[in-house]
Amino acid sequence: MKDRTIARYEGVLKVTGQARYEGETSPEGLLHAALVESPVSCGELESLDASWATALRGFPTLVTHDDAASLKPSAATSLIREKAIHFHGQPVALVAAASLSEAREAAKAINVSIAARTALTQMDQALDQAYAPAMVGRFPAATRRGDSTRALGQAELVVRRSYTTAVNNHHPMEPHAVVCWWEGKKAVVHTCTQAIFGTRAIIAHAFEMPPADIRVLARYLGGGFGCKGQLWWPWMFWAMLASRKTDRPVRLELSRAQMFTLVGRRQETTQDLALGFVDGHLTAIEHDVVAQTSTHAEFSDSTAVYTRFLYACPNVTTRHRLVRTNEPQPVPMRAPGTAPGTFALESAMDEAAELLGIDPLELRLNNFADHDQENGRPWSSNSLRECYRVGAERFGWAERRTRSAAKIGRWKIGFGMATTLYPAIRQACRARVALRADGSLLVQCGTQDMGSGTYTALGQIAADALGLPMDKVTVELGDTDLPDGPFSGGSQVTASIFPAVDAATSKLRAVLTSIATSDPASPLGGKPPEDLEFADGMIRSRSGNAGERLTDVLARATSNGLEAEGEIPATDHQKLAATGMGYGAIFVEIGVDPELWEIRVRRVCGAFAAGHILNPLLARSQYIGGLIGGIGMALHEETVTDATTGSILGKSFTDYLIPVHADMPAFDIAMIDENDPHLPGGVKGIGMLGTAGIQAAIANAVNDAIGKRVRKLPIRIEDCL
Amino acid sequence: MSSASFNYVRATELTDALSQGKRPGAAYLAGGTDLLQLWKASLTAPQDVIDISRLPLADITRAGDRLVIGAMARLSDVAAHPEVKAGHPLICDAILASASGQVRNLATAGGNLLQRTRCPYFSDAGLACNKRDPGSGCGARDGENRHAVLFGGSSGCVATHASDLAVALAALDAEIAISSASGERQLALSDLYPLPGETTAPDSSLRPGEMITAIRIVGAERFAPHSTYLKIRDRASFEFAVVSVAAALRIEDGVIAEARLAAGGVASLPWRLGRSEAALIGRAPTEQAFAAAGELAIEGARPLEGNAFKIPLLRNAVIRALQTAGDQS
Ligand SMILES: Cc1cc2nc3c(=O)[nH]c(=O)nc-3n(C[C@H](O)[C@H](O)[C@H](O)COP(=O)(O)OP(=O)(O)OC[C@H]3O[C@@H](n4cnc5c(N)ncnc54)[C@H](O)[C@@H]3O)c2cc1C
Ligand code: SF4
């Protein structure tokens, strides 16, 4: 498979406004919806007085828990079926009206009566109530390898530290929206989702209808980062109920403020870490995580999971616990688990290096894990040492001694580095390719493009397999009328679609080859199939000077074109012969003003090894976007709950700081191509790698610059005092 | 979009605007960058909105030692004006450190002085806030108060004033010209901003219907060689000040003859640092003199749980601003 720098397939459509996002769908007779929110964070909804609201203009229609009573009970419907209030701002009803302003006016005019109960609004109020979940994602919540207690007792050096990370919100540019209507018993749902088939399945379950009667569309997404998933479903259901009740299409779009409360967050963590060393080698690690979840659902990031893999260490104990609070529910957010987890582990490694008096990079090389010690099997491929080497060289890590704490203008300079990693995973996927008589190719897969380049990757894989130029390819995705594709999450879409498209194009190639070779009239007639290649719109003989255009080959057999489907089953990662993991080494240079304590990132170099890179241009953009998100988590982003009311404070981009352009330094991205024989196409996910590691690299650099170790995120002015 | 609607009136003449503006529930609209956001978030609900942005009050003129900035002048125009750049660089510095290019293209000088606080409790209609809703209490005092004041706070309100321009203007002893249907008056800029009471905390001392028509700065060009605006924030741009300092010195024969210092992000008004100023007069612009001024700047600071870090920050910011201003020539 070739790697090619191809500009985004849908780029022109997006920058010229021709790409229609689902929330822009505007069918005839559309009603607009607004949510009525709970003013308290704990209690029981008693009643809604809408007498005044229904007298307003626009004939508002109210949809409540009573309307949702017809839905089948499940985790996805509980918030709209059960009247318990779990968090401040929880919707208690939906109003649909002729215009958005009328809907909002009506929503405000509804009197909500709630029997309030005392709320628990901060995790640290209830640390004693922490409990252990069974699983963290697809991993066990608690593990023990060897005997870390004993090993810590015998270690020459023990580094025991606590680290905390703040709540973050995902904030894709495009807020969640749905435009939905009913066609008799069938439902059409245009909505922002990272999983069209998952959404269809949950609608089918809730409304007890056949999936085939539901069409879900998400052809373009303005980002997701993990929040366009299950927490959106209840409000989407309410919009669908409103449509059924009014017999009109209904549109609901969340406000930026609601994006802070209704669709998930990166949970806050408190992490206790103990590292034991003998002779500069890790002999023990204990990583203990406490994190927040809500009172209506459970989620734990895999925060300590990567501590089981990253370093060679015989004695490793990890544990995750959760505390329930009356705050919004967390969900995975870009680099789930690895972002907060590597902050703790890679900060502690830096602290250890300082105490051991050795270079932090050397300490990591000395503790490199040459196989997956947790599962006792080899890596499918692992070029982490190459990442360290290439990154250090490009960054100029060797200058650290002379540059550290040097002053440039008002800035004290600090160098820091850390490791990032993310597992290579894959899901079930089906894809269809159709070669038309005119030589154009249609590629279809029911997955989504979050803005990360799935259209391009899908088209590129198919075009390459058939030797066609990209401009001959049309890609369709984001529609449940297409073959079932994977959900967009966990950096595994490209790895999942690759084998499915590969299977489909292989079938097409086989048919085309046999048409050509079995027809004596073809210039390729009688040639051995293994001698043929697909290139430049032709099938060509590698050995002889013969070839025929694809369109001509096709015309020999049919005037309708050819179609083929490919399918791959889900992977049971536990049963694989080798563990797939992507890696990266992040190097940063920061400046800290030693008297005003402002921190600015000056330079970032990321060296990544994540299998075979299909399209370096897209990959580079994924890495840079990831790193910027990581800078935000390290220095800016923090969602704050008011302890008294449980309300999220400052629900806007004025208060919730994210990096602006002036905060984005020069990024030097190195991609180390790997030849991974275990993974189909050698493809690993890349989307998460940039968003982890950088937080610790920045904290380590702050320490390097001003000798101040900050063990919390975000690192703010007051932390550097 | 807000549900509350209002009557929109576009004023073409000052007298007309003033007579409309005195109606109860009327609000002036200049650039709209603050007013419309507050309206969208249901934090204000004017009945009549008088658009004054087209009134002929946008001129920037210099006559003798007097600079007059029309209240309707856009921030970007003020900062780019040759007379302001040459004679009042402190004003340019403060403006260019404010908001973003897009906001500055729309925002007016008058509107900037009258923008409301950025206290996160004020910005959420569901939370207690004496400033928005007199008598409802103050959520920030015992809540999240990293942003809160060090000076002049009350049990009723601890919010800061958000304007950068006002800090620079306070250091330059600016005056504002005010008109209303019943006449005109002048006010020292620092008198525009009241200290908070126990249950109320108005953002300005303007009376209903009053309009700022101009900002006047007299005799401030003498500070041009030695002035600076220092703004400290969590990210590199597009953020309100955590702490800011406007410093202006007149140095004569190696000695500080006059000193002006005002701090932002520490009070409900631009906080003039009188004791620091006095201590600088007659001294050479040395590290010791600046350090002493820094120490005096934080005398009397009363921190809350989340904002004590602003005390050393203010001290160091004063020192740094003086160093920068003192270094120039
Ligand atoms: C994202 C963002 C970031 C910002 N960052 C900064 C920053 O870093 N520093 C900073 O200083 N500011 C900042 N601002 C605030 C911005 O500078 C103000 O919103 C702007 O200056 C207000 O001017 P305006 O003309 O748009 O006022 P408007 O919104 O039109 O009016 C503001 C208020 O003043 C009243 N008013 C306006 N003009 C007059 C007048 N002549 N007489 C009487 N009353 C009047 C209005 O009725 C209203 O109450 C920021 C704003 C935004 C949106
Ligand atoms: S500090 Fe002032 S603005 Fe903030 S909540 Fe208290 S009263 Fe309102």
C-alpha cells in the first residue's frame, strides 16, 4: 500500500460551505426545540407548570417524562423516564415551537417544581465513598503483577507522589444537533453522532421498532473527541417524541453552555503513584486512581491501564475507584486514560530521573519494555526507542544542559520530554466498492468522518487498490443505508476500514483480472493473474508490454459496472498473538517568566511510530491537533463546579480557556514508519497519540525552567509561585 | 438567541438619542460586543435599545496638550491613530492587549469603559449575584474567587472591572464628558466606578439616560517616553487580565519627577497605587526604588481563598512595569 500526501477529499466542500452538516437540514414545517433545565443539582421532579408557556406565540408543544414513558427502559432512556435530578442543568422537559426564540421563551416560562435534596457537588467531599468499578473500558479495573508492596520495601529509591487532573470538556466546534421526522412508522434522524449504527440500534431499542425502519445520517461532523455518543441520546429521543407528537419535523441544537453539562466531560482524577527503583531499573509500580462519575451512570477512564504496559517492571499494581457526585457524567475524551495517566506516570519518571541524577531520556531507555509484560506476549511492533532517538535528535535534547534555565528575554527556558502510547484496535466493518462503466469508483461505508480524514482515507485505500486517481473516486459515508461501519472512537476507524475495503477491492480485482485474462481478445488474454498490476487506470502486465484500460476490461463483461463488498469481523484483542500499540516521544521547550509566572510553550517536537502511515498530510494534522488539545489540558482547560449550587461556572469560551493561535508554537512532527506484520495493512490509530504525554512533558519542562514541580493540571500562574 | 425582544431605535442626532435614552428600560448600544452578549444570555433585558454607534462622536483630536477621544471611536481606530501612538502609547498598549482584533474593530471606547464585570456568577442568571440582582447575595465571595478583588471588596461584591483601557486612562488622569437630556457634566475617570455596597454593586455611577460622549486626557504626553501597560494572563492572547499594571513616569535628569501607577484585575475600578507613586518621586529609577514601590502596592490587600497569588503577582508586576517604563527613552 502506498502512502500518499493527498489533500482532504471534502476540503473544498467544507471551506466553501457546500458540506451540509446534519443540523443544517431544514425540511418543510420544521419546529425548533429548547430544553427546560433543572435549577438544582439533586432532587426529584414533582411537576411542571406550563400553563403560561402554552399560551405563548408559536404554539409551543411540551414533551416531558410522561411522553417518554412509552419508551423501553434502558440506560439511554433513564434520564427522560425517571424523574430523579442528578445534576444542575439536567433537562426536565423539551419545548418545540415555530421558531427558536419562541421555543426558548416558552422554555423559560415553564415553572419547574422540584423536591430538592442535599447534593454532593465535589469529589473530594466524598473520597471515603470511593468504590471500585468492575471494568475500565475493556480492561479490568484492578490488576496485580508480582508483589509491588514487597518490591517497594526493597527498593533503593521510592518515588511516591500524588497528581491531580481537572475536568475538561470536549467542545467540538459543531454543537450537538438533531433534525428528525417520521414517515409513517419510519424515522429519519439527521444527527451529530460518532456512531450512526449504534444510534440506530439504540433508537430501535427505545422505540421498539425494527432497525430497518430507522435511517440515521451523520455525513459531516464538526468534531467529536468522544462526546458525540450516548449522553446525547436522551435529548435526541425527546426531539423524536416531539416530532411524533406534533407530526412535524423537529430540530434541537445544544447551546455552547449546554455543551458543558449535557454531553460528557473528561473526568477529574487524583492519582497516587509509587515507583521503586533498584540500580536505575523499575522494580515496582503502584498506580491508584480515584475519579468522578455521576449519580446516574458509571464511567472510568483507563487511567492506570497504560502503566501496566509502558515500562519493564516485574511488580505492578494498579487500581481504579470512582466517587459519585451530582455533577455531569464523564465519557471518554480524546486520549482517554492515557492523557491523565501519562501525566502522572511520566511526571513521576521525571522526578525519579532527577533523584537518580540521570537524564530522563536515559532512564526511559533503561526501562524500555521489550514485550507486553502484562499479557506475556510480544509487541506486534514497537519503535518507541526509535521515537526517543529521532525526537531527541530533531529537538536538540542534548543541549538541555546548556539551555535549561537559561534566559531569553523575560523567559526562563525549560526542556521536558515524555512518552505517549495508545493501543491499536479494530472493529467489525463492512464496505462496498462499485466500479462504474465510465471508470469512476464509488466507495461506501457506514462510518463517520469526525473531521479527521475518513473520507480521504477510505477513498485513498480503494483508489490505490484499483490503481485509480483520487478524482475518479466518490466516497459515501455517514448513512445507515450504507454497509455497517465502525463507530468513530478509540483511533481505530482507519485500521477497521482498511481490511474491509481491501477485501472488497480484492474481490473486484479478481473479477476484473479474470475477465481480462480469460478473454483472448484482450491484450491481457492468457496472462497469468499474478503477473498483473492495477495502475494508472489500467490493468498491466508486469513482465510484458501489455495492458488494458479498466473501462475496456469492464466493457468486455458488462455495461452496468461491478460491485463488491468486503467484511471483517471484530477483533478479540485479548486473543491476539501480539499486542498492538502506537507510541510517541514528545519533547517541549517552554518559557516561564520567573517573576510573573506566565508559562508559554515555545517549541514542540513529537516523534511518533504508529504503524504504516497512509497519508502523512492527514497524519500530521491529527498529531498537531492532538498536541494542541494536550497543551490545553496542560495549561488552560478546567471546568469548575460551584460547590454550593452544583452549577458549572463560566459556561462559555470567555471563561473556559483553550489555546489560541498565539499559544501554539512551532510543531516539528516526525513519523517513523513501521512495518507491522501482525496488523492488517500495518495500520495503527494515530488520533490519540498527540493528546497524551505532552502534559507531563510540559510539567517536566516547568520544573526544568524554574525548579518547581507542579503535580496538577492545568498548570496555572499560581502554581509556579 | 434571546427570547426577550426589544425595540430598536437608530439614533442620528445626539439630542434625539438622549431624549430616547432617558426612558426607563432604555439602553444605549454602541459596538454591541458586550450588551448583545448579555442580552442573549438573559442577563439584561432592555425594552428600548438606542443604537448610538452612528452618532458623530467618533473623532479623535489633539489640540495643544489635550487629546479628545470620541466615545464612539472604535478601539482599533484609537490604537492606530498617529496622535495616540505618538503622544499616548500607554493607551495603544492597553487597547492592543484587549480582546481580539475582531472585537476591537467593533467595540467603542465608551462602551469599553462601561462593559460589565466578567465574574462567572454574574454571567449565569441562575446564580446569586448582587451586581445583577441586588439583594440576592454574592456567589463568588465564598465560592470560586480566583478572579476576585484584592482591594475595595465588600461582603456584597468582590468582582473586578474588566477594562484594560480604563486602567491606562486612570493612570493618565483622564476625564470623561457625559451628556444627558438635562445637561452635561465632567467626571474624573476614577469617579465613574463606585465601590460595591453590601447588597448592591453597580458597575458605574452614570445616572439613567446619561451618555459618555468623549474621553479627555490633558497634558499626558510628557509621560510618552516612559510608559508601559503590562497585562498578565493564563494564555498568550484573548483573555482578560489576571492582573495588569499601567505605569507612566517622567524622568528628569536621572530622577523620577512624576509617577503614575494603576492596577487592573484587583478592584472594582482601576486601582491607583498612590503610595507607590509618592515613594518614587525624587528617586532615581533603580531596582531598589522599584522594589519599594512594589511592596507599597500590595499594602492593604485583602485576599480571598482563591486569589492570594495575586498579591505577589501584583508586587512583581509593578516592579516589572516600572523597569520597562524606566528603561525606555
Ligand atoms: C471575547 C471578548 C474578549 C474581550 N476581552 C477584553 C479584554 O481583554 N480587555 C478589555 O478591556 N475588554 C475586553 N472585552 C470587552 C470589550 O472590549 C467590550 O465588550 C467592548 O469594549 C464594549 O464596547 P461596545 O462598544 O461594544 O459596547 P456595547 O456592548 O455597545 O455597550 C456596553 C455597555 O455600555 C453602554 N454604553 C455603550 N456606549 C455608551 C456610551 N457612550 N454612553 C453610555 N453608555 C454606553 C451600553 O448600554 C452597554 O451597557 C472583550 C470582549 C469580548 C466579547
Ligand atoms: S462578586 Fe459581585 S459580580 Fe460576582 S457574584 Fe458577587 S456580587 Fe455578583
